Amino acid sequence: MINGPEDRKYIGTLPVSVAEVFKEWGCSKGTVAGRFNGELVDLNYKIEMDGFLEPISVDTEEGLEILRHSTSHLLAQAVKRLYPGTKLGIGPAIKDAFYYDLDVPQQISEDDLPKIEKEMKRIAKEKLKIERSVLSKEKALVLFKGQGEDYKLELIEDLDGEEISVYKQGEFVDLCRGPHVPDTSYIKHFKLLSLAGAYWRGDEKNKMLTRIYGTAFATKEDLDAYITRMEEAKRRDHRKLGKELDLFSIQPEGPGFPFFHPKGMVIINKLVDFWREEHEKRGYCEIRTPLILDRELWIRSGHWDHYRENMYFTEIDDRPFAIKPMNCPGGILVYKSRIRSYRDLPLRMAELGTVHRHERSGVLHGLMRVRCFTQDDAHLYVMPDQIKEEILGIMDLVKYIYKDVFGFNYRVELSTKPEKAMGDPLMWEKAEKALEEALKAAGVEYKINPGDGAFYGPKIDFHLEDCIGRTWQCGTIQLDFQMPEKFDITYVGPDGEHHRPVMLHRTVFGSLERFLGILIEHYAGAFPFWLAPVQVKVLPVRHEYNGYAKEVFDRLKNEGFRVEVDSREEKLGKKIRDAQMEKIPYMLVVGANEVQERTVAVRERQAGDVGSMSLEELIAIMTERLSPVSQV
């Protein structure tokens, strides 16, 4: 007997295909796969035993992943037809999309994508059956060697076990775990998006392959909506806006190391001022630790074993040192600098710490993926009975900054023990339970993200959602029983004995650089008044009014506003257009009437002309907008 959701049952002859069971249950439409006894399976999978079966709809997260993975195979088949001699790399589904890495015998560009897409549509209409086979490792090697698929041979050699799963559609065969849609006609609504280079297996020593990105959806409406979002994302690209607004640059002399220009530094400094003010209110003290520390420290902390491929090294006086990739070991040394009492705990140490991490050149992306960044770090040293309260306090800070100040919605994930973890499994279990209890106490909805914790402890990750629906992982809370053990840090309890504190690692912005990149794209460069690099621009109608414009400038400057004067010999219309392009919140036009009446004609960035007013009236309005929270 096969049980299903909603009391559905199949009582009949075995073996039977998943598709046949779904047909009997009346749930075939829109179903692309099944889950039998917890395992995802194809619709043509033969069930040979009793168990539990549920349908996977194409419009679910799992269903879309199956559809996109199947579309990546369709893409590879089309490229092989158009460019004989193409060799297959890998082609996974990723968030909202898919890609395939291909060794194409000739150079192709994004101009070729429409041709490839057309061939994909042709193959989809052929309604080729997508069939799974299981081969011995030896037979799989013979099969792919015969097809000249060198990259697949390398993957097969690395696989454990004696059985290899392959999928075939027409003349196309690929190494794959599956599952897939039953035939190519299921793939209807897709779009190729872009083309990039990618080193085979992410190793710069290997050959550069051609990576083609695309996406697929269950309906045309969903695909059209996604394409519209992507077009809006291009318009908001922080790299483009960063250049146009003169905020930052990435120079060839420092790939992955951002250069912040004066206007970009205004935003960074305002974020830092805000960060410091909020942390002072919440009982944090601020520290600063060195950029370079002895290599032995990183061996002791575990970073040497788990992170050294991402670290930079140097020597001082013939001693090996490392440039810090994280702030926590330095913070621990501050904790250890004197004897701590239970009366000192919880001890909340915050640090705006600049760290360096080696990222491959192929993954660098503006401010979003860099080699040098400043984390808004904090490390909290607490007694075991203080864990829940401190986590709740951090979550309250996260809510205030994300939602109340910047207006972001966000979701929460609990990331559990990774495969390469250090420490006692019982401590991991205890740490995961403590985080889960805090989430439940806060009444926060969360998802489990298995195996994605830090190597020293589980974590709560915060994924904020921007105005066009994209999510960004920024804040995190990591509960750590391991580092206090490794560094033998203690506090003196009420009993006069030494006890082990628990350590909480925590960020909110994540990194200042990446958070700025997110803000640029979220606001499309039109920052709220309190963050705008230039808050006011004074626009004299003609040069004879420059004197009064200077008076307005001086008054506003003395009041603490960030103000500029556009005294160019240009027409007023051009000055207004340029100020709009610079996304200035307030434009103040001054001409004969304004000089005579000692007023300014005010234009707002979004509202347009709002009329004339005195400087006192304008200052009162702008002063109210200096508070971050008032602008949500």
C-alpha cells in the first residue's frame, strides 16, 4: 500500500510508476516529480515496496529547482548541437536560475544567446523522453570516454560507490543524480540571461570555461515578472550608480579592494555614527584590534585548519604572521588581558574591524564580494544562564535597524553543524538547542539551514529583502562553546572559582561595504535625507544671484546640513536635471523674487516644486528628517 497526503492511498499491484499513482489520485497536472519515503524521484520511477508518496508541484521551490536543472540540460544539448565538439562541465540549478559550464570550441558572446535559446525551444518541442539509467562506474567511464567528455570522466573518477546515475534525452547524455521532468516538452517558460567565464571546478589553475546563465519558471507570467525584476536590478546596479554618483571605485591596482570617494565616505561615516550611538545605548563597549597577528594565534583559533586558503600571510622579524580574516581571536585577547568577574558579564565588546580575505578574481563583484571589508562585529561573553536574554537583545537590535530604520523585511534561518566542524558534538547539540530556544522565545518564524553553521558553532542568519524582492544575508548570531575552550578564557564566579563563559559572535550590517552596496541598490541611489551625501543644492538662476546663493549656503552649512551651490553658467533647467541625476533630496532655486523676499523656491527630489518658503521654515522641515527612524 502506498500512502499519500490528504489520506490518499494506492492499493494495487507493485511495481507501479510514480506517474501512474498520481494519475489515479488525480494530481498529475502541474506535477514534475515525487517524494517517495523522503527521497525525490522521477515520475517514471518504479515503486516496488509500500511507502509514503507525495507529489512535487512545479510551482514549489523543489519543483522549480527540478525544472531549472532540467532546463540546464536542455541548454547544454542545444549548445552541443550548435557547436559540435563542445564538452560538458556542470549545470546546476541555483537560486531563481541555473547555469551550465561548457568548453565550447569557439568563442561565443551574449549576442549568441538568442540563437541558443531558439534551439532550446526547438528541442523542447521534440518532446524527447528524459530517461534515467544506473551504470557501473566502469561502464560510465567507457560511455563518457567514448563521447570525449573529459570533464565528466574527472567527476566520475572522484565519485564514491560503484553505481553511477546518468540521464538521456535524445542524443544527449549527462552524468546526473536527478530527478528531472519526464520529457523536454515540460520546459516551456525560460530565458537565457548572461554569459561569463568560470574556471573548471573553481580553480584558477584549470581551464576557463564558458558559463551560460538562464532561468525557468512554471508560467509565462512568473517568467515575465522575473525579467522585469532583473531589468530593474540592472538599473539599480550599485557598480553603475556608485560611479555615476561618485561614491566609490575599484581600481586595477587593487582588484577587490574598494576606494571610497568623499561622497561615499559621508554615507559610511553616517552609518558608523548611527551604529556607535545605538551600541552605546545598548551597553556595548568598543574595541580595536590589530590588523596583523602571529600565525600561532590562527592555528590556535582553528582558522588555520578551516580557513587558511582564504588568508593572507607575511613575515616580521622572521616570524610568520597573518592578516586577520576575522576579528574574534583579537577580541578574545582583549578579554584575556585581565581577570574577569561574573559581575562583568554579560560583556559586550563591539569592533568595526577591517578584515582581509582572499577571494578568487572570478567571484569579485563591486562592493558585494571584496577582499577587504569592515565588519560591524561584536563578541559577547556571557554566563550560560544569560544566553537567551542576550540573543533576544541582539534580535531586537536587528529588528530595529533592519525594519524600523531602513524599512527592510527579513527572514531568519538557523544554520546547524557543518561537515567540517571542530569541537565536541555534545557542545554543538547544546548550542543548537540554545539558539532554537531563543528563537521560539522571541516568537520568530525561522527555517533550518542544515550544515551551514560556522566551523566553531551554529548560527542564526538574517536575510533582508530589498524593495524589488531580492534577499541578502547580512546579520548573524553565532553561538560558540569552542573558542572559550581553545583560548582557556574564564570568569570568576560568585563561588570564587573559575568558570567558562559562552561566546556570542554577532554582526548586523555584516560588512559596511556590502551593506552600502545593498543600500545603493535598494534606494536606487536616492538615499534618505539623513544618509544623502549632499542633502541640499542651491541653484542660482543667473550669476548675479550667486551672492545670495552663498548666503543660503553659509546659513545651511552652519546649521549642519550637507549643502552645495551650483554656480555654473548654465541654464536653470540643466542645473535642475543635473541635481535630479545626482539624486539630491532638496533643490533650492534662487532668483530675483527670492533675493527680494529672502526666501528660497524649494524643489523636492520626488514631489517636485513645493513652493517658496523662508530658510527658517525649510530648516525646521529638514531638521525633522535628520532622524533615521522618521523616514521609514
